[in-house]
Amino acid sequence: MDASSVDLSGAWSQIWARIAPELQGFDLFLIFLAVAVAVVVTVKYIYDSRRKGGGDVRSVTVGLVIAALLAAPGLIIPLLLLVADGLIAIFIAIIGLIDM
């Protein structure tokens, strides 16, 4: 297996290209869900911050990342998979150098 044979982002793009047209209102539902998650996380952080003197920043970060993934799965997931493609290619290249 060589480093150029890894293409996770291309596979996701093909899957998303087939799924997205079939589910007409699904993308709008995902955007609505993302906004709801972002609002709930933000309001909870503000409430905890006012009540306890400091909110949990980790929960805000995780919540907003989930909201971003829900809002733009056709953009963010391919970018993450592109990074994974690069890391896997580097790992395969290092393994190839070690075997020589």
C-alpha cells in the first residue's frame, strides 16, 4: 500500500453527493438542529457562569464543534478527512522508510 492510495475525503464526498439530493429537507433540519445545540450550549454556559462564578469551557467547545458538524457536514467532515489522509500518508511513508 502506498501513501497515494488513501482517499478518505474523496469517499465521503461520493457518499454525501448521493445522500444529499435524496433527503430534500435534511440539510435544513441539520442546520436547525445545529443552531439549537449552539443556543442551548451558550445559554447553559452563561447560566453556569453567573450562578457558579465560572462555566465549563470544555462543554461549550464540544457543543460548538458538534453544532458545526451538524451545520456543514459536506464541508467540515471532508476537511477533517483530508487531514486524516495526510496523517495516514505520512505514517505509511515512515513505515515504508523503516522497512527499507
